[in-house]
Amino acid sequence: MRLIVGLGNPGPRYARNRHNIGFLAIDEIARVHRASPFRRRFQGEAAEVVLGTERAILLKPQTFMNESGRAVSEAQRFYKIALADVIVLHDELDLAPAKLRVKQGGGNAGHNGLRSITAQCGNDYRRVRLGIGHPGDKAQVHAYVLNDFGKAEEPWVEDLCRAVADHAPLLAAGEDASFQNKVHLAMAGRGWDDVKTVARGGPPKN
């Protein structure tokens, strides 16, 4: 059993925020793999899904970002899931938009959701870092992550979430390098491998 967590803030006000890309990715995994309906559990919204040969719980904490660990720890304890089988999808300021990296453990880079999970559960869970880019000024970070994705960003956000969903069975199977590579190839195939292309909202229309 895997516990796959998307981070975000609850409610329509935050639904399209950059900080909520973890929720968006989880919703796409649920859609593509026909998960059970989400229902309120573990201080969050949870659904059951089969990814390849692996059973997984998809979880969107409803505690607000800073208290994400409360929901994650409750679900982890209920299912007796090892920390290495907890996978957290989250926004990453220090990664270019439309990029993805997977790592296990490590620092939290000032991310309050990760900090809360580490405090409640420990640090050696797996992280899927979904790049949203940095506003360039530390003073602007708070407003940047709590603002909606711009219209030009929506296409790559949708493609990244779809690529994550399409290859989620590899992630569930623990094949992190293959998962990361498949997502990279999928994004390159859609023209998102170039920073300038991402900045202008996609490849030129023929």
C-alpha cells in the first residue's frame, strides 16, 4: 500500500493557486486511473486507487498547508504504511516551471507543508517536486505561491499533471528514475523542454 499525498490549501479560493499544484496532480491521477470517489477522512479527502499492481491511497489534506502533517500522519498510522511508501507531490520554487524531480528525504527548502509532514512523520518520505519557478525576489514568494497560475501557465500545468498521472504506476512501483524520465520525455514531446517556450505559454501555433 502506498500513500500518495498532494499538497495544497482547501476551498475554491485556493483551487488554482501555484501552491495547489499538488492537489491538481492528485486529482488527475484519480481521474486517469478511475479512483474511488474522494471522501472526508484523516482530516483530508481520500480516495482508493490501483496503480499498475500497487494499491494506493490518494490524500489531499484539508488542514491548510502549514498543518499538512496532521492528515498525513493520521492516514499513515491507520494503514500502517512505512514512511518510505509515503509519496508527497508539492510545488517547488527552486525548480523551473514545468520541470519535475523526485527525491527521498532531504531538506524542506522552507516549504511549510513539507516541514509539517517531517515534524509529524519523519523525513525519509519520497517527494515529487513540481517546478513552479521563483518570482526572483524572496519578498514576493508568499504572494506568488498564493496567486493563481496565469493563463499562459495553464497549458504546461495541465500537461505536467497529465504526465504525472499517466506514469504514476512507475512511481507507485518505486521506479522513481523511470518515472522521472518518462515525465521528462512526455513534457519534451509537448514542447515544454525549453525555458523560453514555457515562458510564452507553449510552442508556436502552426
